[in-house]
Amino acid sequence: MRTIVVSLLKGGVGKTFLATHLAWYLAEQGGNRVAFLDLDPQGSSTRRLAGERTGWFAADLFDPEARLDLSDAPGITVFAADPRLQMVKAAADVRDFLGRFPALGAHFDHIVIDTGPKWDELTLSAMAVADAVIAPVQVAEDSIECAKMLLTALKKAEGARGGRKVDFLGLLPSMVNPFDRREMDNAVKLARAVGEKLMFPAFIKARPTYKHSAEQHHPVWRETGSGAKAAADEIRPILAEIVRRMDDRRLSAA
């Protein structure tokens, strides 16, 4: 079982878009069993994945008395957000999550976790079990501060997991307008501030078809039209590179 967390301590940066498309992409690869944990109380990913296998709740992983009836079926199993996530506020909740999470390993090949826009016990729980983290980021004036906050959060998470390193796959510029000179300037400033090694070697453009595909509860490559094809030709190689980096670094660690 491999666990990837999509996180940045800011809202509106494309976390839900990237997390859901990554889950769809993984599920298409050889009948993989993919669990999707929505740890954002806003539940955007839960709504976007309404067409997938549902009936489980992420909050149950924080409740040692909750019963988890899991199946081994291929495709995506959604552990949905519900109001109980807002009650996860104590260190004991994190410990309960860490105790229950390994049980998923017998039933899933991959776990994708979407997090909220702030550092709290939910985000800490996600980071503590992550094999890898990818961070979509908008190239705005505050991008550098957001990136620094995330890197600090990763260090805290490593402390919570006994010093075991989190494999950070990079900052992925998201919803970028390549014709906006100011955004391009901000992207250059971000790369210089964090270093090229921390920047993912691609970016996701702002495209109307991404929003439409989300409203239809399916990945953009199931859309029709030339705009959808261009979007699919953009996002699929990015998702493939994320998976490749996870594979390569896992092999290196082994």
C-alpha cells in the first residue's frame, strides 16, 4: 500500500482537482484498489467523487469503536467527509487514526488523501502516514510564504512519525494563466525562493473544462471536444510523473 497526500496550507489552490484526478488515474492502472480519504471538512472531494464507491467515512478512522467493513474491489472507495471531522481536535484522535490506518493495507493498493487548508490534527494525521506529499500551489504573491509553511509542517510531521522522512514530490504550480506576466514572474520568484529541486517540473493551466468535468463527477479525459483533449494531454503526463517519482523513490529507499 502506498499513501500520497495532496496538501498545501491554503485553500483554492487546486488540491481537490489534483487529488481526485490522481485517484481516477491510479484506479485505471491495472485494476488498482484505491482508497480516497477526504480529510477536508468542507467535503469538496467527497462531492466530486459522488459517482464512485461510497458508504465509508473518514471520521471512522479516528473512532476506535467504529466498525470498518472493507472490500477488496478494484476502483475507488471513498471515505467521505462528514461533520464529525470537525470534532477531530486532540492528540488522542491522531493516535487513534495512526492505530487504525494500517488495517487499510490489506484491502488497498493506493491511498490518496485530500487535506484541508490549515495545519490541524487532520492534516497532521495525513502527513504522519504519508509515503509522499505533492503540493499544488497558485503562483500568487503569497506563494512563497505558503510554501515555507508547508515545508515547516512537513518537519513537524516527521517529528510525529519518529523522524521518518516524508517524500516530498514538489510544489506543482496549479491553475496557471501562462499569458499573465505577473503570474509568470511570481512562478520564477517561487522557484528561486524554494530551489529548483522543490519545484515539480510542470504546471497545470487554468482551463474551463477542468471545472466542467468536476461538475460531471468524472476525470477531464472523459470530456469531449478539443479543449478536453488538450486538458487530458496536459494532466495525464503530470499524474504519470507523480506516480513515477513515487515508484523511483520507493525503490531507492528499498
